[in-house]
Amino acid sequence: MATATVATELKRNFKFFMDKAVAGECIMVVRPKSSKNVVIISEEEYNNLISIKEEMERLRGKES
């Protein structure tokens, strides 16, 4: 589940949001005032995404 918040709310409740992300309970989408959105995910989720990306690249290489 994705949760969107603004940077000031993230700062106020940093530990709460980080605990949720680390537990895999949510993906944080943070909207800073003057820049692009930032996504915060657990390391486990990140590693899963990288693994999927590498597998897709490997499969595409076999098609050539």
C-alpha cells in the first residue's frame, strides 16, 4: 500500500514512517515543496525490485 505525505509531515513523524516502511507495511511517496517526489521503501522491497529488473534484463538478452 502506498502512502503519500508532504516533507514536513515526514519530518514530524519520521520514526513512525520509517518503521512502517521497514516493516513493509507501506511505500512512502513524499512530496517536497520544490522538487520531484521521493519514494521510500524497505531494503527488502528494493532488493526485490532489483532482482525482478535483473531477471527481466536477462530474459530480454535471451530473446536477441
